[in-house]
Amino acid sequence: MDYYQVPTLILLWLLVAVFAALNIQRRNWRRRLWLAGWLLTATQMLLECLGAHGPWATAGITCCGTLGMLMFLGSLAVPFVGQRRIAWVAIFAVPTLAYVIMATVENPAGPLVYAAEVSATVACAVVAVAWSTRPVYTPAWVTVGWSSAISIICLYFALRNDPGRVMQVAEAGIGIWTALLIGAVYRRPTPGVIFTAAGFVVWHAASVLVTIFAVSSSYLLLVGRSSNLVRVVAAVGMIALVLEEETRENAEAQRRDRQARREMERYAALYFPVGPHEDFIPLYRAVVEAASEASAFSLVGVLVRQVQGRMRLAALAGANDMQAAALERLAAELTEPELMSAWEEAQVRRGHRFEVGDLDLCRWFSQMDAAEFSADDPVRGIGISTRAGDLQGVILLGERKNPAERFMPEDLMPLHLLASRLAAARESSAMQRRVAQSERLAGIGRLAGGVAHELNNPLTVVMGYAELMEEIPVSEKMHEYAGVIRREAHRMRQVIEGLTRFWRPSPSPVAAMDLERILRRLEEVLRPECERQGVRLEVSAETGLPAARANGERLEQVLKQLVSNAAQAAASDGEEARVRMEAGHGEEHLRIVVSNSGAGFQEPERLFDPFATLKPRDEGAGLAMSLCYSMIRELGGDMSAYNLQPRGAAVIVELPVAMPDEPGSFRSEARGA
């Protein structure tokens, strides 16, 4: 036993214990491999100090040294399969260890030893070439040149039947290459990097020189003891390197916390309106400007899903003209089913973690549009979703301000919270819009009911006297006047009945209805009339829609009225006239959207008020839309009206889903078919 090595051995094992404690405190794949490498190195030194003898003991000592060096090299290797970064080393680690064991145990060397040596050399060459083709830390000629030089030297000693020197040169080549990688990976002249890299170089350069040149036994002993001391220096340097990394990570974390705090303060200063009829366009512009100013992204936009399911680029900041045009085309071509499918996939993939973006929007860019954006910073998005999970829009994230800066998924937390606030504001505004409409219509209904009740009795008297006047033998002119009074009084009674119905809807029989069949039948009836007005009618329905709980006759009356109004609005616009009628899923209901390309409603929030009109004021008023609203309420549904951007209008009819055991003519016909 070499007692001169005991203090160095004890010191090395103490450093290994310190390294283990640091690894427990904060674990990652690189520290695990470093800890394994130092455990193997310390074990090798322990076996050397104990003076182990015999071929198998020598094989164990050599394997510990070689495998330890492979651990250090593997910690700095680029990934080969997924995140298994040691896979590069594993390709030639197995044949190398096999050669070490067989060359040590089998003496003289036989065919198996030579086969293992050839396998290890070929594996080294394959790894070097494959590694040089990947984006690694060193130039390709350095990687291939160093591995080729080590392989040639090893082959030279192998031809001289000197396996001991082959193993020493191979281990030294791995160690010196590890030192070069440490400098290439960290690229900073800190004490940890200098001590670690210099320790590895001196540690293995001395053994290579002793291996190549013949030296005396006393000098060899001195080199061995100095080499063990240099191992301690390298271990101290690697511990210092770990501490430096922790210091840098802590400083970086503090910087990111400050950045996130400033970003949150900037977003908190935004005013989010929650009124029932707020215009969100100014808010979208303020959001993208604030995000472009405070976040890590310079290009920020907002895609909003409109009521008819189409996407629209509502606001954009930090983009040039070509990028803005590309995003406009993306919004025009992106369909709701595609976006919802990608959103659901992202939700499953993301879980509860913050990622660089919920949605990868690059898949929908054409090749020409994709070229307008940096390949290193693809356009991604953060979903704007309600609490029920309904996707309302997307916050677009493009080019980063500092692409060289490491980006962490947690950096998106302020933007996720901003998207949540935006979704909550939209949801609250929609809820207040519904409540305000219900309260207003309820008040109007009570007023209309009172007026109808007060007018009904006097009107009955007027109609009675008008009929008596028609029966009295008077002049023909008086009979004509009496007929006019009776007809107009009858018309007034119809208006009063409409007001009464609006105030107190009467329940109507309902059944399970197939919306797609209803829409297709209406398409056949309404298309000729639309074409006569120069309007293109488009009808669509999502596949797999459940049956709706509705009255077929009244639902058709409502849809006919909506399509008729939409066709008139589109035909009077003068541009490409188009009316769309679409059926699809809502959050908790089925919905039918009737939209047109016209100029939009003057006051969409008052569309369903009694006597509200879609015609010019000098053409009179009616009860058509209020009666439509009353009919849908009778069915347990709801109606709402919106203006589209940049032009157009839409009316949404919401219907409840039929119960599974509810009877229905359309459903039974479909089953019978």
C-alpha cells in the first residue's frame, strides 16, 4: 500500500462527498454524470493505493478509470436520442470496456482482443463523424482530427501488441477532449473553468508522455503521485464550477423575477372594460402594445374568434408590412375546427406547465409567409380561453428581442395571466350583455303588456261600432269608411296580440330536431329568393351535432325571418352579397349563426326590442324580430346580435340540447333510414 497517497485519497473522497451534497441540493443530468465520474475515479485511486493484484483486479482499476472518463465526456455530449445525452458515448463505451477487460485478462492477446479493439476504433470514428455533423460546441475538423489522431496512436500500440499503452492513450484522449469541451461549453475564464480544464489536461498529458517515452521507475512514481494530486485540483475546480453555475442561475432567476414583476406591473396598468356593450378593439391594441413593450417578444398580436367562427387579426404590434400581411392571411385561412383541434392537443401536452407557447401556428403558414419570420423564433400563441375551456382567441408571440438570451417557459407566466384577464373581461362583458338584454326586454315586456291590456277593451268597442256602421243603411261612402276603421282596428289588435305574446310567451310543443336537416330544407326553399336578390346563400353544419330541443315549425319561421333580413341587408350593401347560415356547438348549447356581409346593425343591443326595425326610419317599424326572440324564448333558448369586423352582422340563435329519450320526428326518421 502506498501510504503517501492516503492524504490525497482522503481529500478526494471528501470532495466526492461535497459533490454528492451539491447534487442532492439541485439535481440535473450533468451533475449526476459528474458525480458518477468522480466516484469511479476515487474508486480507481483507492484500488491503486490498496495495491490490488491479479488480472481481474487490474481490469477493475482500468475499467473504473475509463468509465469515469466516459461519464465526464458524456456529460458534455450533444443529445443523440431525445434527451439521452450519454447516448453518443454509449455507442463506443461498450466496445471500449469490452476491450479493456479482455486485453487485461487475456494475455497474450487473442483474436477476440483484436476484434474488440477494431470495434472500439470504428465506434470512435463513427461517433466523431456523427458528432461533427450536429450543431456542437467545437468545429467539425477539431472533432474529427482529435479522434483520428487518438485512434491512429492506439492502433500503432495495438500493432506492437502493447494493450496497456492503448488503454492509457485512449483514456488520456478522452480526458483531454473533455477539458477542451469544458472550455468550449462554458466559454468564460472563471476559476472553476480554468482549474477544471487545466486539471484534466495536466492529469492526462503527464500519463501520455510517460506512456510514449521511456522513463525511470522513480520518475514514474513521482508522475503517478502528482497525477493523483492533480485529480484533486480538477475535482476542486469542478466543485467551483458547480457553485459558479448556481450563482449565475440565482442571479439570472433574480433578474427574471424583476423582469416578471415589471411586466406584471405594466399589464396591471391596463384598463379592462367589463360593460355590456364595450368595444374591445382599443383594449386589444393596448394589450399588444404593452406586451411588445414589456415582454421578451417584440412581435405580439391578438387573433379573435368572431361569432360566426372565423378568426380575425384584431391588433398587431412590432411587425413589418410583410409580416402583418402574412398574419392577415393566416387569420383569413385558419378555420375554427383546425384551431380547436390544435388547442385541445396543446392542452393535453401542456398540462399545468407553462410552455413557450400553447399553439404552434407555423404549421398553417405557407412557405412564402413562413420565410417572413425567423426560424429560431417561430410564431406561437397563448390561448384566450374561458373558464369552461372555450377558446375565444389567441395572443400571437413572434420574434424575441434578444434571441441569444436563454428563454425559460416560466417567462410566459405574465402573458398567461394577461390572457386570463382578457378572457375574463370578454366573458364578463358577454354575461353583462345577456343580463342587460334580459332586464331591458323584461321591462319592455311589462310595459307592452300593460299597454295591450289598457288598449284591448277600447279597441273592442271601436271594432264593434265599425261593424254596426257597416250594417246600417247609410251612404256607400260611410260603409267604406266603416270598413277602413274595422280593418285598421283589426290590425291594431294583431299588434296588441304580438305585444301580449312578447310579454308572456306561451309554451309550445317541443321535440328532438335534427338541425342539419332543417337547415338543408330551408336552403332549398330560400336559395331561389336569395339568388333573385343577387345574394349567395351558404349553409353548413358541424358533423355529429346532437339533436336540438325545439319546435320545428316555429324554428323554421324564425330562421326564414333572419335569412330574409340578412339577404336584404347584404343586397343593399353593393359589394359581394353573402349570407351564411351555420349550425354548431356552443359552450353548453347548440347554436345557429345567421350572418351577412352587409353594413351591420345600428344598435345590435336593441334589435329585439318591440317596434325595433332593420329598415330606414321612414319605412315604418314592426314586431318581427321581437316575435322571433319571443318564439326562441318559448323553446328555452336565447338570441343575440353582433356586428362583425371589419363589416357585416350576425344573429346567434341558441337552443338547448335534446334529452336522449326525448321524441322527435327528424331523429326517428334518421334512425329509420
